[in-house]
Amino acid sequence: MFAGFMVHAWVVATMVAVVAGVVGFFTVLRGSAFVAHAVPQAGFAGAAGASLIGISTFAGLGTFAVVSALAIGMLGKRGRHDAVTALALVFMLGLGALFLSWSEEYASAIYALLFGEVLGVSTNQVLATAVLGVVCISAVVILYRPLLLSSVMPEAAEARGVRSHRMEMYFLVVVALVTTMSVPVVGALLMFSLMVGAPGAARSFTDKPLGALGLSVGISVAIVWIAIAASYETDWPVGFFVGVLGAVFFVTGRGWAAWRRSGAGRVERARQPATGPMRFTTATGMNTEPT
Amino acid sequence: MTSPDRFDARPEVLRLEGVSLWLSGREILHDVGFSLRAGELTGLIGSNGAGKTTIFRVILGLETPSSGRVLFAGHPRPHRNRLIGYVPQSIGLDPDVPLRARDLVALGIDGDRFGIPLPSRGRRRLVDDMLEAVDAQAFADTRVGKLSGGELQRSLIAHALISQPRLLLLDEPLASLDIRSEQEVVGLLARIAREQQIAVLISAHEMNPLLPVMDRVVYVASGRAASGSTEEVVREDVLSALYGHHVDVLHLQDRILVVAGKDEGHHLELEREQHALPPRGLG
Ligand SMILES: Nc1ncnc2c1ncn2[C@@H]1O[C@H](COP(=O)(O)OP(=O)(O)OP(=O)(O)O)[C@@H](O)[C@H]1O
Ligand SMILES: [Mg+2]
């Protein structure tokens, strides 16, 4: 399972899992899960189109992902952009279907773009994935604080000079780059599972932002490793295991949170009497004492 | 309550001079002018759509006045400013956000800077001290989405205060609080203004909760503003001029009731009495 061609698979899949876990943390925090679904579909259409005209699928994938991410950001400038995202999604799916119908001989390559080809990764791909991965992680590390602030409290961020729309555009470009590195490995349909399933599960387990980010990476890597091993043993598609495990972790997280809430509720009630009434004395001499 | 002389002894932190603002072809603010002084608590009072949030946005530099000036300690407002603390109106928090009250407060230190902050003892002490100052230790490690309205408001005040601003702006901090939390938050804000000599501007649609602690009031109605002490501003002649039609100001024990709605049912009763009163000068 760890010999020869499999080494590339483990290395590339781990890199994809780490980056998807990091970027996915902000995807879920910003409520942009839908974008993380639309951009890979655009990448898929781009890759299908590129293979049709005989240029690098990687280039087609990257171009379509970045352009669609920027378009979603520009058109959805005023507040929520779910309608624009949905439109981009169906437009790109339609385009992908058209390219698909023209190129039947590439059916297996197309299948790989949708569901991933983790066991057939080349050396070139390892390098490209590594470069994009480093770029994405660096971007998130640099943007961490303003992105967190503008995700949680956009008005307060604006007041501090953090332009929310600029943050949104940076973030969408990062999502496009993650897409470009991930789609050839886990596929357009399953990338979503890593980008949303892992961070969605992580935030049920911890209240700390950096803790949730780290756990998101951990869960994402676990999903990918288990999926590859299981796929190797059973010969079932990797994608099946990635999709199922994403859902399993998410549901487990919710269950854990519910269980902890019921436990924490009891602690809360026990703590109540210790907090006495507060008293404020103001300069006007007013003494407010809540009853 | 307090004489105007006492105000003038305090350094001016912010001054708006004749600020007008046009947005999408509408004049949202018209000739708004007032000043805020260190250690003073000012109420920005007005009904829905009066222009309170817009005034905050102008002060923060998020809207540029069509005419008029905003002066920060006598100077034009610097572009990016940690000297202003801001608590926005009703932030809609996702209850599942993995962020504790203390993380929210820490974001107030340098949330606009690039990079991941390294945890340090200094940072932690700064956050702990701030949490203590707003009486928030009990829920410091609680997820922000699980906080009660009053607890969230205190956390947000700590977030805005930790960068040691000279001016603290709070947009409707009392909305959705019960009377007890309302009193706690108002008392806390008054204490902050006095002890740290910060100019505090609080918007509200109801002035009564602020009456005991408010040094000045800026009354806003359809984009126009009148400012001064409560006695100077909350009078029938001043408010009638501001609204452009007659307004009743009723004093009920310690409370003030401003009846400004032209077509409210209970107003008809009051309007009949109005004819018995001598005409008042508008100004
Ligand atoms: N960008 C904008 N373009 C056009 N009109 C605007 C814009 N922003 C605000 N307005 C209008 O300006 C008026 C004042 O709005 P503002 O939000 O300042 O009121 P407010 O006093 O804060 O009200 P509330 O108590 O409901 O929060 C409203 O009529 C609003 O529709
Ligand atoms: Mg408002």
C-alpha cells in the first residue's frame, strides 16, 4: 500500500487535505460553502474544455476557477451572493455538460475530474500541488486576522479600515487556487466534502478559532488517509469513502456538541449562585443595583 | 444637572460641522453639527431611519460628507483609526462560530493587522484585564453565539475598548436588552466614560434608559439634528422645529415622553389640548 506509485498518492492527497482543511475553515466561517461547490464545477468545465482543444487541463481548470471566483465576487458585491453563485454553478455545469458531449473518448479523464484520480498522480502534479498549496497556506496565514474579523463582524472590520469586499475577493481567489490543486486529485464533486465536511465537524469539537482550524486540518487528513487505504483494500472508488467520511465526521461532531451542551447546561446551572448581582456607581451618583 | 461651563473644560474629542450627506439622490443628513468631549456620555436619539447609523458611518469615515467637516481633536479624521472604538448595531452571529468571548476581545487589539498573532502572556493579561473591566470573566470562555444579549454587548464593548480609543461609538447597544441588562450596560458605559476619560456616543430610539447618565443629547429626526443638554434639547419648541411639526414633550416622574407621531391614535387627545396653549416660537 505504500510502495511505488502509491507514494505520490499519499503525498499529494495529504497536501490537498491540509490546504482544504485550512481554507475550508474560513469557507464555513464565512458561510461560503456554496461558493466552494460552484468554483470546482467551473474548474471542471474549464478542464473539460481544455482537454477538448488539446491544451493542459490544469491550465483550463485554473483559469476557469479563478475567473468564476472573481465573477462571483464582482457580481455579488452588494452583500450576499448566493443567487450569483447559483447562477455561476448552473452556467458552468451546463458548459461542462456541453464539453463532455463533444468529447466522448475522454470519458474516463472526465470521470477522474469529477471524482478524483488520487491513485494516478504524476511527479509533475506533485510539484504543482505543492507550489499552489504553499501559496494558499501563506495567503491564509497573512490574511488570518482581518479575514476572521471581517467574517465575524464586517461592520466593525470596516470601521478598523478592513475593506470587507477586498477581503472577500482575496478569499475567493484562494478558493480558486485550492480548487485548482485539489480537483485533479479528489475531483470537483468531492473537494466540497473536504472543504466543508472537515471544518464543519471541527467547530463542533472546539470553541477556539485556532483550535478549530487545526482540528479541521486533522479531520481532513484523516478522511483522505482512511479513504485511500479503504479504497486500496476494497477497490471501491476513493471518492465514495471521502464523501461518506466527510458526512460521518460532521454528524459525529454534531452529536458530540449536543451531548456536551446537555452536560454544560448542568454545569451552568450549578455555577449561577456564585455570580452575585453587579453594582455600578457612576459619577452622577446614580447607583444602579439590579434586583 | 450640569452647567455648560463644565463641558467646555473638557477637551473636545470630535466635532461635526454642518455635515450633509447625499446617498442615491436623497439627502440623508442635513447640516448636522455637534461635538463630543472626553469623559462625556452623549445620547444620539432618534427613531428608525432618522440617520443614527449614518452619522456613525460618517464619523468612522465610511461615508464622506457631501458638505461639512468631521474634526477629530481639531484635525481632519485620520484614514485608519484605532482611536475610535465601534460597536455595530445588532451583529448577526452564527451560533456555531468557533469564537469565544475572549477571542472576540482579542480581535479588538489588532484585528486589522496581517498574520496570526502569537499567543503571549502580555496579550492574555491585556484581554483578561479588559474582560474584568466589563465584568465578563464568568463567560470569557463561552462561545459568542451562546452569550445572552447583555453578555454579548459587554463582550463587544470590551472588543471596542481594548485598543484604548479616545472615542467609543455604540449603535443601539440597548436594543433587545431587558431592563436589568440595560441598566448594567448603561452603568458600565457611564463608568468607562468617567474613569477612562473617553467620549462615549450611544445611539438609541428611547432616551429614558440613558437619562440618569447622559451629559448631552443629540436628537436626530429625518437627517436633522439638535444638540445640547437634555434641558436645552428635549423641549417642545426645539423638537417641533426639528420635526417640522408640533411635538409634545411630557414629563412623567423621572421619564420623558416625546410624542412626535402625527398620525398616532393617542396623539389626537393631546392635540386638542394643544390649542389651549399659547403659540411657541420655533427655534
Ligand atoms: N447607502 C444608502 N443609500 C440610500 N439611502 C440610505 C443609505 N444608507 C441609509 N440610507 C437611508 O438613510 C436613512 C437613515 O438610515 P440610518 O440607518 O442612518 O437610520 P437609523 O437612525 O440608524 O435607523 P434605525 O434605528 O432603524 O437603525 C434611512 O431612510 C435609510 O433608508
Ligand atoms: Mg441604525
